[in-house]
Amino acid sequence: DSGVTQTPKHLITATGQRVTLRCSPRSGDLSVYWYQQSLDQGLQFLIQYYNGEERAKGNILERFSAQQFPDLHSELNLSSLELGDSALYFCASSVRADDTEAFFGQGTRLTVV
Amino acid sequence: GQQLNQSPQSMFIQEGEDVSMNCTSSSIFNTWLWYKQEPGEGPVLLIALYKAGELTSNGRLTAQFGITRKDSFLNISASIPSDVGIYFCAGLVSGTYKYIFGTGTRLKVLA
């Protein structure tokens, strides 16, 4: 158990819908990262937050947005969902923004039908 | 999106054999990481490398940061069944906090 909690574990939704994925980082970690892993693919970095502020941005679609709240949990919002958005979405956390040792959650498996 | 080239894509080996995999990029990285992902789990960090030429071990695992800073290697000695999983390399893009992940090497160990 990495200490990073992601909910829900599984999500099935229809095209065009909007979903919110939630991540609770490890206790004491200020930095949260979101990654997308499509079938048989590596992880694509989406976005990083540090202490409530956006720190780095990857290949995140405009239909996707994220935020980190004062209690440091983070949410990834995916809207106007398309079939191709079906993937595993991972959250990771670390103490500092530049930490190499980021701990990953178990992921949320999103299926868009 | 940008990804690192990781090879081989998959490996089937006998228990007890040594394993080698590598990761190459056209870009220079300041940090290389190696992760292992088991089914239904998130990636777990195995080894972190911070300096060109650095060789670091973690039990039966040894990783090296290539001299050119564009590649990295992971070796697993005397493989055991629990080594099964997908191994990912990741490089830290210079001047950013962004990590780029490799496409993964899927390892299967036959007892």
C-alpha cells in the first residue's frame, strides 16, 4: 500500500459525459501528479500540482482539468468524454515538487462506452 | 505524446536467468527512474539515477545512467517468478518537473 488513495477504482460512463477522479496523497506529501495509461501503453504525464498550485503541465487535453484543494487532495475532471479516453488514470504524490520518489495510487480504470 | 523507446517490448525467460532491458531517447535527461508495475497496481519505484555514468543496485537489480545521458539500462540477476510485471523507465525532462515514461518491458518468468 503506497498510501495514495484513488477513487473510484472503476468507472464506466457514456461518451459525452463528464467524470471526476479523486486522489488523496500520502500524509505529508504536497505534490500530486496525474498520469494516463492507455491499454498496453506507458504512462503519459498529464499535470502536476504542488501545494495547491499548478506546477507542470504535460499532454493534458483541454477537455481535462485538475485542481488541488487546501487539504491537498486532488481531482481530475474529464469532460465531453470520448471512447479514446478509456484508460487507467494514476495519481502519484511526493513530498516536494522536485522529488524523484513519487508514490503511485492503484489507479482509476475509466471505460467510456 | 512524447515517450522513451524501451526494449525489448516483452521477454519470456526461465527462472534463474539474468535479464537486461534498456531505454533510449533523443533528448538528454537529468534523472532516470526505473519502475515496476504489477497487474492491478500502480508503478513502484525501483531505482533512481541522478548522474551520468552512475551505476546503482537494489538487491538483484542494477541500473545504469548512460554516459550520453540519453539512455539507461536495467539488469535483473537470477530472476524469480515474482519478478513478473511491466518495467518502465522514466526520464526527467531537463529544466522541468515533467517525467517522460518509456513504453514498458513486459517480463514473464517461467518456473
